[in-house]
Amino acid sequence: MKDRLRGRIPGRRGLWEIVCRDGRIEEAACVEPDYAGDRCVWVTPGLFDLQLNGISGINFTSGLVSVEDLARADRMIRDHGISRYCPTLITAGRETTLAALGTFDAAWGAGALAAAWGIHMEGPWISPEDGYRGVHRIEFVRDPDPAELGVFQRASGGRIRLLTVAPERPGAEGLIAAACRDGITVSLGHTCAEPSDIGNAVRAGARMSTHLFNGCARMIGRHSNVIYSQLSEDSLWACFIADGHHVPFPTLRIGIRAKGAERSILVSDIAHLSGLPDGDHEMEGNRVEMHDGGIWVKGGWQLSGAARTLELDVELLGRQPEPGIEQALLMATRNPAAAVGDPDWAELRRGRQGPIAAFSWDGSHLSLENRIGF
């Protein structure tokens, strides 16, 4: 079957025509080199979401989740133009984590996870401090343990590929080094680390910051704090949630300027409640309220994950004069792939076999027009 797409490619000049046969690019030619408009079709490899906790009631951090649940979640995620994602498991009891990891291993073995790239472990080796811990349950937070990571990795069938850790915790450097030796990308998050802790983690192999500006206390030092320490560390990629709730857009703009659009990544961090009706729900032992694309702990200011899928975050950020739609798309495609060491995945060139998603953009709304190969 032959497909023909015409549009711009994020990061390239001009208007392109791409011809695919059975998911393989046969031709990729620039047909209008001077075309510079942005209200057009954008041809991408699909979006890559590094942090996705579940969808439509399917909770990835559950000992009761089934292979059928995961297959259904995978289909729904792909329907949003997301061709690669990291199912994310948050802090939980050891047996719950092992059960969930075992189900993911079985789902991969059954071919049920067409778009899942690898598991993101967000915890349990994070800060126990209020604010920095977020809504992670304190009774399950613990010190880093490379041996426990090994147990989890074996249960997953070797599919843990991204790890969030607080570098100030005892044993964190050893865990980071062990994870890196196993080919796992390490990210810093839910942390109240000192600048020296950040530097030590980078030297041990850490490469990313998890949802920067979030997983943080409301009151921090105005000159020396965990946000500035990570923004100023040039070797760290920075992940941001651009749902309009987690980070105000003026603050997000400053963060992207400080890190550089070329080192910034968009993640959704959607909770398993995403896709369910607005209203009151239960999540991580808390009563929460979901409305206007956000989820809040009842009776307080604290967010409890996100509700907007990644293409909606790209849309919201694309409406901003800075960085605009092209950079927003790059932050959700090329940059996450490069951060985890697979930059070729995002390259649309002749001979490429892999997913393609074409999104139309009218200056306000981003719509999935066509998808190929996923």
C-alpha cells in the first residue's frame, strides 16, 4: 500500500513530499524550498512520551492490571498520534511493582504493546519530603538499592529503560552507576538535592531532569535551589509538562530559554484518570478532582498528575509566540529520542521503516490527519 504525504518536517526548511509503501519511506523530497509557513500539515515520526502513567482508568502501577488492559491502553495512546511512549510506574510496594512489571513482560511477549518503548520507573528511590515527594505515597519511598533495581529489571524482562531517582538519597550514586551500566537512562526528579548532589549524579551518569519545576516544594531558596541547579547543568536534558497547569507559560518560557529548546523535552505525565469524565476520583489514597484538563488533590493546591495527552500539550505550547509549533513538535519527537540515545528514530529519510504521523496545524488546534505504521 502506498501513502503520499505533503507538509513540513520539524527542523527542516521548506515543504516536503514523502511517499511510503508498507510503512517504508520510498521518497522524501523538498518540493518548495522557500516555504516557511507554519499553518500547514506537519509530518513527524509520531510523538514520543517519556512519562505516561496510564489512561482511561488503566493504571500502569497496579498489581491487578492485565495484559488485555495494557493492550487496550496501547491502542488508545496510539490514537493520539503517540507512536512511542514509556509506560511509567510510580512509587509502590515491592510486590505491587513486581506484579505490574511481570504483566508488562507478558504483554510485550504477547505483542500487545506496539508503541511502548520501555518502562520508566519513577520511584521508589525519591525524596520523602513533603512537596518534593508529590503524591507518591511516603510509606513506599525508600533508599536506592542496586540489588532491588536488578530484581525489578529481571521481573520486567529487561525492559526498564528510564529511571527517576533523587540523587541526595544514600546510595543514589551507586544506583545511578549500576543503572547506566545496564543501559538505563537516569533522570533526576522528586528531589531536594543540593548543587553538589546534582553534580555528583551527572558524573555518575545521570542525563535528564524529570518534569522540572514540578515534584518540588512551593517555597525554595531564591538563589540556590534544585531547579536552578538542574537548569544550569548543561549536560542534563530537561523534561517539562506543558499542560497549562503544572508550569505557568511565562515560567516555562524561562525554563526553555535557560535550557535551550534543543535540550528541552515535553512529557504529558498523564495519570490513569486521563480520558475519564471530570469530577471526583480516588488516586494514591487521596480524593482528587479532575476538571479543565487538570487533576488536583481535594481541598488543596497540589496537582496529582496530568490529564492532557501529549498532543494537547504540544498544541498549547504551539499557541505561544515562543517557542511556537515547530519547536514544540521537536520537543515531543526529536529531543526525547536523542535524550535516550536513539536520535535516528526521529529522522524521516529515504529507506526509513517506522511510524509516521501527520498533524494539521491552523495556529490554534493540532489535529492528527494521518498515521502510518503504528
